[in-house]
Amino acid sequence: MKAVKLLIFMLACGASMGYEAKIWLTQDAVNSKGLSDTERADVSDFVSYDILDGPMNGSKALKAKETSLYFSGDLNVPISEEGTFMIWIRPHKTMRTGEGEPENTYEIAAVDKLFKFDLARSANKLDFRFSWENGTSRLNDMHILLPEIPGEEWMHFAFVWDAGDGIFNCYINGTPYLRKSRRLKQLDSEGGKKLIINTSQIAVSECRLYDKVIEESAIDHYIEQQNRGQMDDYLGIIPTRKFSLLGYFGSEDIEKELIFSSPLRAPKDVRGWVAEGPAQINFRKDGLVLESSVKDFDFATGHITFWCWANFPPNFLAEWNAQVLSENGACLVFFAARGQNGKDVYDASVDFRTGRSEDYTNGDIDLYSLSYYSDMPLGASRNASYLRLNSGRYLADLGIPGIDSKSNEVHKITLMRAGGQIQLAVDGWVIVDYQEDEERFGKLPTAGKIAFRQLKWTKVKYSDFKVYRLKKD
């Protein structure tokens, strides 16, 4: 087993020429103290770059000053069906989602005919993409979505895969991104033979590539203690705590007034509610069962939304029970939903909706969208709950997972919006805790409707939906 390790040498030249970079890739046996089989990498003769202190004690890093710097080296063995790729990166500044944020793509690394790793930055998301090449299904790709990444701090990515066993996951500063490995399908590749590294506004250091899966405990060997778990806040891993209304209007007590209640057990309980998409609604003694009549693998269509007819105030507490009855799917709640310019969601001037995601993410209604269950077919459970701000699909915050992907229990969901604070709890435990940010996202939704939202593979039983107005005594 061989590791590809980056070494950097620098030779000073005239001031007008910058530096001549002699960048070498060495095939260095793991745990070996010596170097062997050294070969010259492909690189421009003259580039402008900085040598920085790296993330590990005594290590160094490289960052281009102006234009991108690519360098590459041939691998002594092809990498394909099984492998591990590790790299340290450090963005030059903090990046986050928000209105008016720039759009860029930062290429980081690639193995020809196998994969590429980059960061796609836009106003609505920061997307670390690990994409398989050579015709492999896009369903195999991994997208690590974040609302913010820190500047001038080191991030360690370790991607591990074994197509034979269906293993695919990523560890970020030692923390697994997926709760369970993605169900990786056969890779349509004969194997990559060249490693390419790029640096532009993102510094790189300590790149390693292996032809086998490196276990989690061994990955930790390459991460010093002070860096372990340093990205957890950005990944939405918040401290576990019980939900409480106290403190969200300062030190004063909160009055909770019931303004809407429906047991969701009979047709009369949802009179005036509106379904969008191919929704099937059935009633049981213990609740309403909602599912889509379409369950194919076209991700664009077949999803459903079920709107409560009432408009609710900006400060509210909503409660309902949810039990997932399907093997796969995703549950979200829409809230504070209104047509743009203050119109009702069902105003005649608002565009007609059919349940497609684009109807809500890029349509003419504004709302918050919050996921609390996800176990997608052909993929894996997300490691986080997503809070998005629409229209625009801005990723505002991440939280810890909600309903477990294999749970068949009835769960109590609690959603609160009060004094600029948004919380969602499952069975009394907070999974999302977010402070609204008008400076970052512009004008925010105020009063509006609430809806249950499901992706097409989901079958869920709901019951006992209640909404309270929150105000100071």
C-alpha cells in the first residue's frame, strides 16, 4: 500500500519573476521514514505562491497568490473500486450563504477518470462536491452542504470508498459526515492513474491517497487533537438539550394561547386544507396518513405538500405527532409562508404549484423550510437537519438529525418561532436552534401558513396538530 505525499521546495528568483516552484509528488511507503521513487510533477515553471505553516506540527502548506496553481503526478498503481483520499485545506476567508454573496467554484483535487473534489460557492449554499467521473451515476456523488465555513482555519477531509461493499463516507476533522455510509454502486472506471492538486484561494497541505479503505481510528492518526471536532459547529452538531420556552422574550414569562387545533383523524379535521402534488390522504382512528401516488426515481416530480388553511402570527408554537411508515423519504415543515408582497399563498396572482421543489425554492412565495427526517433511497441518511429560507433556497442553518432513519415510533414534533429565534424539537430534544439574520438574508418572512412537506417516497401518519400564539404576559 502506497501513500501519495506532497513535498514542496522553493527557489528564490528575481522579484519580477516571483518564485520558481519545484513541486514533487513522492511515492512514500506508509510509516516509512525514507523517500523513494521520486518523480517530477507537471507544473508551470513560474508561479506566485505562499508557503504557509501547515495543520500538523512541522508541516507546510501551499497557496497560490493570484491565479490557480495545478500540479500533478502519476500514481504507481491505479486507484478505482477501493480507496481513501485525504487532504487538508484552509480557505483564505470566511464564506457563508446570504443575499448578494458571490458565486465561485474552487477546484481542489482530482484523480483522472475517477473523481474530482471541489467547492461550489453561491448565495444559497456552500457545496463541497466529491463527484465520480467517467459516466458513474450522479446518485453516487457526495454533496457536503454548509451554511458557513471558517476562514484561516484548517479543515481535514477524508473520503473513503469500497464499491464492492457499497461503502462511501467522508470524515471532516474526524467527524463522519453521514450517519451511515452511502450505498455506493459499481464504479464505471478502469482506475485513475494521475493525481491532480489545485490551489487558488484555498491553501492545501498533507494530501494522501490510498488504494484501500482507511479505518476511522487510523484517520484520526492524521489529525492532531486541537483540530478534532473543530468543524462540528459548522456541521450542525449542537449540544443536546431539552426544549423550553423560557428566555425567548427576555426574562419575562410567556403566555401561550391556543389558536388552532385539529386531531387529523377524519375528513372534517382537514376541511379547507389544500394538497399540492399527487397526494393520497387516508384516515385512521389514530391519525391521517399522507403519501404520494408516485414513487419513481425522478427527483424533480411527485413530491407533495399539505397546507393548513390558517395564517399564523410571527411568534408561535406548533406541535404535532409524526410516525414514518415508509422505508425511505424525507419530512419537512414549511412555515411563515406567504406570497411575495404580502399576498396569501393562494392569492389568484400567485403561481400555481404542483409539488415540484422549484415551486417553493424559486417560486413567488416566501417561507422557511425545515427538515426533520431524511433517509433517501439510493443514498444515505443526512447527518443534519436543514433550515432553508425561500424563495432562493438559502441554506440558513444546520442541526442534528431528527427522527431516526429506522424508527417506526410516534414522535412529537415541536416548532417554535419567537423573538427572532427558531427552534425545532423531536420528542422534547432540540435539533435546530437558529437566530434569524435579516442583515444576511434581507427581508424575512413574517406571519403565514404552515404545511407538511414530503418527498415522494415518504409515507407518514400525522395527528394532533396544534398552534399557539406566543406573547409576553
